[in-house]
Amino acid sequence: MITLEHANLTVRDLDRTLHFILTALPHWRVRGEGTMDWSGRRIRWLHVGDEQQYLALQSQGDGEALDWQGHAVGVKHLGFIVPDVEAVVARLQAAGWPLDHWGGSSAVRRSAYLVDEGSVQFEFVEYRSDRLAERLEYA
């Protein structure tokens, strides 16, 4: 089986993005961290996740985050399966991150999108079925 182990993101405010991720996914933890020279700049980096997957985060991001509604090449959002999307949204809103928008909703799936300013948009998906055929129905 092939799985995605990690994604690497350069962010403007590493501590803020870490707080966002740990608020949304409280079972995750910082797996490793440090500093390094990256193309002439001293940056902080950290890996936040669980035993199977993580996000590699780098500080010192310049410029604006990709507009997820635009047409530029790049990552539009990262999607995470969560057991209770309402609980994730409530935790993030209580910590100051507003809901960007609700995604599709069906008898089997509900999703919500939130944006960590200066980083990337995150989608949180709750599946209400373990049946793969139902999860993959997009009609």
C-alpha cells in the first residue's frame, strides 16, 4: 500500500500554524523540531503529526498565501478525516479561527473549510459510513 507520509509547508507564523493544527487535531504532537539554514536564511522547522503522518512546517514564509479561490498553481487545501467535524469547527472558532465555509453535505459526508492566515486552507471531513462505496459517491 502507498500512503502519503507528509506535506511540507512554509508558513509566515510557525507558532500560530502549530496552534491551529493542534487545536484542530489534538491527538497530534510535535514529533521533532529544530533550526537550519535554508537558502541563505535561518529558519525554524517542526514536524507535527502522529505515528503515521505529519506536516513538516518551516518558518520565515514571504508573500501572500495562495488564494484558494484563484487559479494559481499550488496547493488549494489539505484535507483531514476527523470523527466529528462540528467539534473541530467549534474548537477552532473558540480559538479565534472563523469558519471559511461548509463543504458538501450528504447522508455520508460533511466537511468544513477553515484558513490559517498566512498558511493554507484546511478541509475537515467527517464520514458517517465505513463503506467505501458510499464514501466515494460524489453525485
